[in-house]
Amino acid sequence: ISNVTCNVTGGFPFTQITSDNMQISDNLIKKEDVLNLLNLDKHKLIYKDYVQIRRKPKAFKIENDQEVENPIGLKSKSLTLEAINTYVNNNIISNLNKSIELCHLSVNKFYITPEINGISTMIKEERDLGAIIIDIGASLTSIGIYLKDSLIYSSVVKIGGIHITSDLVKGLGTESEEAEKLKILHGSAETNQLDDFKKIDIKIINEKGELTSHNFPKSMLIGIIKPRVEEIFELIIENLKNSVPEYSKISKVIITGGTSNLHGISNIAKSYFNCDVR
């Protein structure tokens, strides 16, 4: 192995759709015209401290706003390209490059989390018809929207699974390692009538700084986890409402990341998105 494909989670990556138009001199669209639009430099340095890692065509339009799949060879006075641009913090890219070079490897391509998750966890029909991908990572939650087999929107919210663990540490008075174990083994985002009667053995830190075992009802654990999971989805909805109001037309949500294994999380997501969740 000499080169690798690298997934970028940090640096607050985002996706933006731009529209660029050019006049066609002899009314016949050539390959050079398409390449000129695709390789436009003006979007590469549009954001300070950010670097463009991808520019992908979303749609080509000829005169009268007619959308075409391949404009080369067609007659038109103008050509418009709607492109999907992906940006990542320049320092993050430099640091990742340096770390990988120290392993005697080079980076073939960088992908952002929603993009790579969409490729690896969705079938093509889902990416074509439209789906929201949510990756609940440790400290960040990545959001992406796929449509016509392309990632048309991406963003992050500054909250993730580590915040659930932190809530358990504070709420139960235990160690972070114990809290993480409780979250994985007994954690749930859904309440059940029997949870008050199910007892869980939890090691808490006493006045002497020693770990002592105590029995707590499972409902107490869920009472700490559920509000934080709801907050994550509330922040995602707020982000989408502000940036992509038409997100509500999408009828599929896919949740990935470690926290997606939390029991009952798909039902909470269904209550927020009112659509199929897996």
C-alpha cells in the first residue's frame, strides 16, 4: 500500500452549491467550455482558511434554462454549471497529510464524513431519490443530504456521543470509563414501563474517592440519556431548517456512528423527521 483514501471528520467541513454561467462564442458547446467551468478558480479561495477538496457537477443548463446531462456538442448561446463544492479547514488537511506522510503513505483523495457514509451505507436508489445521512460521532455530529446520487448539503453540530457519556458521569457520579460501559450495555433513548423495576449495578465514587457498587433503576439511566439524544436531533432540525428548508420533503433518514447503536434512537429520530429511519 502506497496511498490511502482519507476521511475528514474535523475542521467543520461544509458543502455549497454554486452557479456559474459563460457565453459560447460560436454557439457550439465544446469540451473545453465544460472544463473551463469545472476548473474555475474563483471558488477555490472563496473562504479564508478553507481549501476546496471537491468540485462536482450537479447540473448543466443551456439557454432557456434547459437542463441537460451532457452539454458537449449541443448548440446554445450560453452554458450554466451548478456545481457542488466541498470545503475543509486548510490546517486540518495539512495536519492529516503530515501524519499520513510520517507513515510513508500519501493521500489519494480526501472525503468528508457524510460523503463517505453515503457511499458506504446507502444503496444507489436512496442516494438518487434523496436521503439525509446523520453520523453521530464522539464529539461532532455530521449531517449530509444526498439527492441525484450527489451530496448536495453537509454541515456539523458540535455535539456527539461523548456528551452523553459526560452527562452520565455528572448525573451518576461515576468514572467516564464506567459511564461509557453503562451507555453501551444498558443505554437506551426509549422509556419502558418496566425500567423502574430493572436494577443496574453502577460503580459510583464515594466521599473517600473509592468506587462502590450501588443499584439504580434503569429509568434513571434513560432519564439522563434521552434528553441529550433529543437535543442532538433538535440541533440537526434547526440546522436543516436554516440552511435547507425543503429537507422535510425527504422521506429517508440513515443514522450512522457509534451512538446509532443506542436502543430506541431510530424511534426518536422518526418523531422528529416523520419518515423512515434506519
